[in-house]
Amino acid sequence: MSNPQIAVPNQAAAGSSSLLMATALTFASLILLPAVAAQVGMSSSVSSALRIALMKAAAKRYN
């Protein structure tokens, strides 16, 4: 008696929220992180390491 049509919107919502989170993490790593790092005087190697960590988190979150 289960209705497969009810499960489809839930899966679509989970996929779109995952995509939104990955997009937000990517935006943060490409735009926000370098701007904040420049303001606080962080070295480029530290900001690069943080950028890599955020990009890996975004890739893991989307998959």
C-alpha cells in the first residue's frame, strides 16, 4: 500500500538542499575566504589550505 509518488518529492528536496549547501561552500571558499583572509592578514598558504578544505567538504556534501 505504499505510494511511490510521495517519496519522489522528498528525494528531490534532499537533492536540492545538498546542491544548495555545496554551492554555499563553494562560494565561501572562492569569494568569502580570500576576502576575510586579506582583512585579518592571514598568509596565503593558510588561506589556500582552508580553501581546499572547504572545496573538499562541498564535493563530499554533494555526493
